[in-house]
Amino acid sequence: MEKRKPTPPIIFIIFDESGNLDSSQLLPALFKLFVKGHTPANSEIIVFGRNLRNASEYHKAIQSTLLEYASANAIDPALQEKFSSRINYLKSKFEQIDAYQDLQEIIEAIEIGFGERSERIFYLSVSPELVGLIGQNLNVSKLADRAELDKIVIERPFGNKNARILALNSHFKKYFDELQIYRINHYLSQQTVNQILSFRFSDNGVESIWNKEHISSIEITLAEKTGVGVRSTYFDGTGALIDMVQNHLLEPFMLLAMEKPVDCNSEELRDMKMNVLKDVRRISSHNVCRLASRGQYTSGIIDDKWVKAYREESGVDKFSSTETFVSLRFLIDNERWLGVPFYLRTGKRLFQNSSYITINFKAPMPSILDSEFKRQQSYDRLSANFPTHSFLDNHSGFSLSSMAEETEEDRLKLRIDMHLQDDPDVYEEILLDIFQRKISNFMRADQIKEAWDIATPILNAWASNEQDLLFYSAGSSGPDKIEDDARMVKIFKKACGVAS
């Protein structure tokens, strides 16, 4: 039997811009992995921040956060103490190259204790403007010069301007191997990704009816009751098209539309997703008003409380034309999907939180799927539970539901709920994938470039015409007047639980 290669020690370096790591979900997620034994016995954390309080005060705040988490999850406090003892601190400015020499000294001192070179994971919890600078300084200081060991983790968003993103990707290509770079998405959990892949590609017959002959349209909906909150300044310079559609909704869109890869845990998975983006028909400037609608929330009532308008939010320009609601219709020019519209919708300050995918069939439920479903007599609803097959290597099956509509066409909607938590469980999945080098679950540079190519004509058209910005009351289902498709108002109201 072949001997298993020993896991190298890990040093996890967090670039903490805000100085509020004690209130984030990152450390609890690392703590959970430590408790479960998913980190090597030799592992350390370095918090590198420019706004850190003194080390003693910051350490107490982090200990308090972890102790609270341990108590809530019945974890032995001794484990919390052991984990906290592995956290090191460096307060300095990311811009100063001398700081990276200090960082190198800390890393090398830890590695002397390990007795070997560690796997270094540089986690950049910083604004997009700092990512390029940090990458350059890491390159100059040669802190991440072992491509087979070292990783650079970048949190979305990756930026809000196409030229800036392309320049950043170009710089990183010079500094690091693409397989070292992990671009993460906090919204779509890996469990949901795996479930969609399992549903589509397991041996349940779904793939044979997953095409233009059987499906009339596909909808991806992400509705939020919350506003922009503390992210208002960033959001006002970005908007929902980039912040939500490009950064988040394109992932389930690609998973639903792509061809079957030979191996879902390989680079081919990213190739298949890339092919989808290449095949998306670009929306020309004269078609933007018909195929891409945008809106912005005004004041209104949510959960019996009055909420302010977007333009009244702190950090937002009082004349802002930034969209908080987007409704798009995409077409894919390939053999499988020619003529099938994909509707992507998202909005803030809507009636309720709702995030799911709807598959609209041209005829009543195909017999292949119908055999998988069992009608529940108490509801006019069909439900199913699809088991995980050997095609994927983790997570149990997931629940789907199909609502029979009383319409002339008697279409059936297959609904897939998306899990969009931003909590330690999702962070834990992300970090474990990084530790295990499952890079196929992360965005590649060429995918980001292609996504910007799709979004740029829409952004340019909106920038030149502020008259097409629609307004909707907070607590509603979005703008009443949507130009791209007569069905869109009805669809989105249904998604938000509002009668037409």
C-alpha cells in the first residue's frame, strides 16, 4: 500500500484591515476546524493588521469571542485556550515593506519550531484597493515563493472597475501561479454547489431533459430584506449588478448551464463554467433598456418598522443613481440552451428574504423526474430527496419541491433552494477547501475577466442614461414597471411572497 504523504504544518496569516477580527466569522471557523482535527498538529495563526489595538487588548477581545463561541457550542474551554495560544500578532502598515521583513521573522521563528518549511496561507481580509499592494509586497519579500505550498486567499469583491480588475489579475499573474490564488465567495455555500452538481449529473436521468427541448426558462432569485448597512460607501461605488449578480448569482447560473465535467473536483469544472460565460450573448447598448432593468429603494415599512431610503443611508450620495435592484434576461448561444432565457434577479429592502432557483418546464413534469417525486396529499406540492451518488464526495441529499400551477399551460416549476448563509459553517467549508487544495471551487482569473465582459456594456449604458432608474418602496417586491419581460413583475412578486 502506498504511504500517504504527511500533511505539512500550516501558518495562516490574516491581513486584517479593519481591526475587528474579533467580530468576524473567520476565527470561529478556524476554531471549529481545529476542534474537529482538520488542521495539522503544527499550525499557527498570525494576525497582521494596521488598525490593531495593542496585542494584549486585541488578544483578550478574540479570546472573549472564542470563549463565547465555545460555550454556545459545548466546546471544552481548554481547547479554546490551546487555540488562542497559537495566535500571533503584528501591528504595522501593509504599505511598508519593512513590515514584511518583520512578518518573515515571525514566520521563520515559527517554522524553526516546526522543524520544516510550512504551508503559508495568506488570507487578505482587506478592501480591493489594498490587494494589489499586498500581493506586490509579498512578491518582493519572497514570502509566498513556493507555489506547491503557499496560497493567496482573496475575499470578494475583487474590485468595482473592469480596468482595475484586469490590472490586478495581470500583476498577480506575474507574482504567483494561478493555482496559488483562491478567490472566495461567501454567499453560495459549497453544500449548495455540491447539491446542484449531484442533482444534475448523478445517474437519475435529469441530464437527458436538461435542455431547450424540455425547459422553457430558468430563474435565479436572491431577494433581501436588509439594506446596504455598514457597506454603504463601498456599495454606492459598485451597485447590485457587480456586488450581487456578478459576484454571487453567476455561480449558480454557471452550475445550472454548464456541460458535464469528467471530474467535479478537477480544473475541468472551472473550464466548463468558463465556457458558459463565453457563450452568454452580450447585451448590446440599444437592448439594455429591454433586457436589463434596475431600481433603487425609497423609504418604506419592513417588519412594521419604518426604514430610510437608499439615498438617506449614511455614506451614500444623496443624488446617487446606484442600483439596489437588478433584473436581467440572459441568453446562451449554444446547442443546449439556444432560445432559453435565464432570468437573474436580486434586490435589497424587499418584502422578504428569498433565495432559490426555479426551473420552468415546457410541459408537465417529465416522466424521468415525475418518477422521482412523491405527491404530498396535504399540499398541492411535489417533493423529492435526491441522494448523493459517488460522483461527489461529500454532503447528503437535498430537498427539492415542484409546485403545480393552475394555468392554461399547466407548467410545473422545479424549485431548488440556495443556502446563502454568511456564518462559521460556510467559512468552515471554504477554509477546508483551501486546506485541501480544492481550487476548482474558486473563481479563476479568466472567469472574472469574462464576467466583466458581460457586465460592462450594461454598466456603460446605465452610466449614460439615469432616466431608466426605477424606484420602489422598501418592503415591496421591487419596481412595478419592468421593461424587459411582462412576466418579470409577476415572477418577482411571487418570489417575494406578494400576490399579483
